[in-house]
Amino acid sequence: MQPFSLSSPLALLDAPVVGDVDRVFEYCQDPLFERYLTVPWPYHLEHAEGFLAEYVPSGWMSDREYTWALRDPAGPDLLGVICLRLSGESVAADASVHRVGSIGFWLGAPYRGRGLIPEAQRLVADWAFAAGIIDVLHWECLVGNVASARAAWKSGFRYSGTGPSVTAYRDGTFPDSWHGHLAAGDDRSRQPGWPAAALAR
Ligand SMILES: CC(C)(COP(=O)(O)OP(=O)(O)OC[C@H]1O[C@@H](n2cnc3c(N)ncnc32)[C@H](O)[C@@H]1OP(=O)(O)O)[C@@H](O)C(=O)NCCC(=O)NCCS
């Protein structure tokens, strides 16, 4: 698939470009990224260059992972990144087969606390469900990443449980993670059942 844009008055999602390299490099120095993300660490300029010039375009071309740049609709600056990885199929308890996607995101530190990620997740989920490419969206974060959990909770994800991550951490382990899911018909309201520790500010 070719990259395309999604937008609302609050957020513009469009193609990450090589010109975003300085911002990606700068934001990825955040110690939170070492702790909670699977990005390489230490994060060098070559990592940002490879991400923008190779990883992102090949994800779109292969329909493996769609990555958008998150920008302010009023300006071209990169604020963060959101991606939808197509993870294959899962079989539900009633034996129905679901196509599953997983969501990932980060924001540059100056742009947190504005509700940008719930808005960006809404745009991506609305598109993916309407296009019929997934039935269920999976979210996970390492246990303790309250900001990520609150963003998922505010976006209407249901808590699925705590257990090993689906995605390998950078050291090859699968650390304990909080998991959530959003189905095509869900109404996006805040769902009960989340552990207090995941939402504790
Ligand atoms: C996860 C992330 C994108 C969320 O961005 P955001 O939606 O702007 O969220 P905020 O930073 O405002 O945090 C969301 C909520 O968590 C709270 N919060 C933020 N950091 C927190 C912390 N360290 N401990 C507890 N609560 C925290 C905020 O007060 C906010 O509360 P609210 O829901 O009442 O508004 C952002 O924190 C980030 O980029 N983190 C580093 C990368 C990352 O962890 N990505 C997710 C990987 S699964």
C-alpha cells in the first residue's frame, strides 16, 4: 500500500519522510524509550536514518506495518509516530477467525499530555476497521508504563490481562506486559476492568 494521510482538527497523520530524521533522533534519546520501547539503545543518527529511509517504506510496501508521522495540522513538525502492525489471525473462543493488528506509538516529550495519542489511535482504528483489514486491534505495554495504559484506556481498549509481551524486547526477552484489545464494533468509551496500577497517575 502507498502511504496516505488521516486527519482531524487535532491531529494530522501522514508519511514519515527523511526530513524528519533530526526530530526522530532527538526524541529517541528519551530514557523512557530505553525503558519501554524496543528501539535500539543507545539510539544513533543511523538508526533514525534507517527507520525513515528503509524500515517505514518497506513496512508500507509489504503491507506488514503502516507507520504514520503524527503532526500538528497547523505545521509540518513531527510530534510523534504511530504504527499499525498486521499481526495475522487469531481464533476466538467461538472458533471464529479474527484478523489482528497491533498498535504502537510514541510522542516527543514536549507534546505529551495533549490527548494526541487517543486521537491518533481513533483515526487509525476507524480507518482500519472501516477498510476491513482488521477485526481486532491489540495494544500492549511493559508493566509500569502508565502513560501508555491510560492512552489505551482513554481510547476504549478493553483490558485483556497481564503476561509476556507478544513482541520481543531488545534483549530478546518477553517481559511482563499489560495487554488490551479493541474490536470493530466497540463504542470507544472507557471500559471497566483495568487494574488500578495501570491507570494510577
Ligand atoms: C505513551 C505516550 C505516547 C502517551 O502520551 P500522551 O497521550 O500524551 O499521554 P501523557 O504523557 O499525557 O500521559 C497520559 C496520562 O498518563 C499520565 N502519565 C504520564 N506519565 C506518567 C507517569 N510516569 N506515571 C503515571 N502517570 C503518567 C498523564 O498525567 C496523563 O494523564 P491523563 O490520562 O489524566 O491525561 C507518551 O507518554 C510517550 O511517548 N511515552 C514514551 C514512549 C512509550 O512508552 N510509548 C508507548 C509504548 S507501549
